[in-house]
Amino acid sequence: MMGNAEKYLKPEVIRQVSRLDLRAKFIVEGFISGLHASPFQGFSVEFSEHRKYTPGDNIADIDWNVFAKTDRFYTKKFQAETNLTGYLVMDLSASMGYTHRQELTKFDYGISLAAALGYLMIHQQDPVGLIAFNDKVRRSLAPASRRTQLANILSVLAQLKPEGVADFAASLHQVAGMMRHKSLVMIFSDLLADPEPIRKGLYRLRFSGHDVILFHILDEAEAMFPFEGMVRLEDNETGELIEVDADAIKADYLEEVEEFRSSYKDDCVRARIDYVPLHTGMPFDKALMSYLLSRQARG
């Protein structure tokens, strides 16, 4: 299973798995099997329940079984020392429901990724909660680390439907007010709204002391613009259909997408927010690795 699970990192395969719990399981198992076969294999040990031994640590805490396998010293205190409260924050706005090739919508991609991260955190015994918003917070689950929390998260994620317009400033202000302790806030959004309220909402979370990972999810067609000839496109803001010469505008369009992403990346760098640009054709491991590296940095 583990050897074959890497294929479940591919969106076109995960689309065929209808149950969200199985999607999460397959994505995480594929990711971890990839870790063991990659230069990051040390992370998989450290991430699961250990940290590297450093001078001054109690020798009694060394895990000699891990030493026998890796020829490295690890102590078994990693979990207890670095429990991290996480929030999965889903953008529920209607634009998240878009898909060009009828594979995964941006929302499907986002909830599959959120389910996998929830699975990963619960496995680590880290408390994780869920918040879904459009013009305001619509659903929420308080963080918990018990196994039943994963079923609760998956149940809510499976019921969510993208609709309405996002109000980032109001919603992320509300999100910040719901968090009593410093947390890791993982946001899943296409960011297709007025950028200024989005920036204010993100900065509000950072100024409240939270760590933030922004998973910026576009549809594969929005990111790559695979169109040719005369095509009809829908204006995201007005819903108006316009006919354009795809070949004539492709270069300008891709330049705008790059500027769109670069602007958010620059804002996030300034605010010390982790920015992860994704599209729905990309394997899930890039996002999971970004989480893993962020967790290690915070640990």
C-alpha cells in the first residue's frame, strides 16, 4: 500500500476517491512514503515523534531503536514539547467552486488538502480545529486532539458548499477573536477578492501573535491558461461572459497571474506569513511539505 500510495498525491487520482477520509489517508500515506524515499527522510522521523539529540539532553531519553535504523541520535520528547494548536480555515466563497476540466474544483482541492493536514495533526496528537467562512464565519469546530476530532472535521468538510462572496476583513477579524492561544492558522483560498481587506485580515492574525500559512489555490486553467483561439470567459466579479482571442491575450494574462501571486508573496514575506501558491493540477506533496517545514521552524 505504502509503495503505491504516492499516486494518491495526484489530483486526477484523488478525484476518483469519493470518501474524504480515504482521500486524507491516501494523501498522507503517499506523502510519508515519499519522505522515506527522499532526502527529507530525516524529517519523517523527527516529525512523527522525535527530535534530534542535542548536548545537555538526558541520555535516557534517546530512542535506541531509531539510532539502530538511522545511525542518528533522537530523543522521544518531540511530541510533548511541541504540541501545536492548528486551525484549518476554509474560504467558502462561490469562486472556489470553479473548475475548467471537471476534475477537482478549487474547493475540492482545498478540502482534500485540509483533510490531509487534519489527519496529519491528529496523528501527531496536535489539537486542530476548523473554521469555514464567506461573508462571515459559517461553521466552526473548536480544536481537539482526540481521534474522534478527525471524524468531526471530515464530516463538516464534506457538508460544506462554496457560495456567496467572501468578506475577508470581517471574517478573519472574527477568526482571530475565536482563538484564545497562539495558533498555527492554515488558510485555503483563491484570494479572488479585493486584496486590501485580505491583507488587513491576514495582518490582523499575525498581529494577534498567530503563525499563518496561506495556501493560495487557483484552478489549473486559471494558473496555466490552456485556451486557444476565440473563447468565452466569465468575469469572476461580474459574471459577464466575454469573448476573447486566447492566443492574443495569453502572455498578458500569465503576466498578470504572476503579478497577482508575487504581490501576495511580497506581502506575506513582510508579515512573516508562509505563502504557498498552488493550482488544482499540482500534487498535494508541495503543500504538505510546506506545512512540515513550517511546523519544524515553529518547533
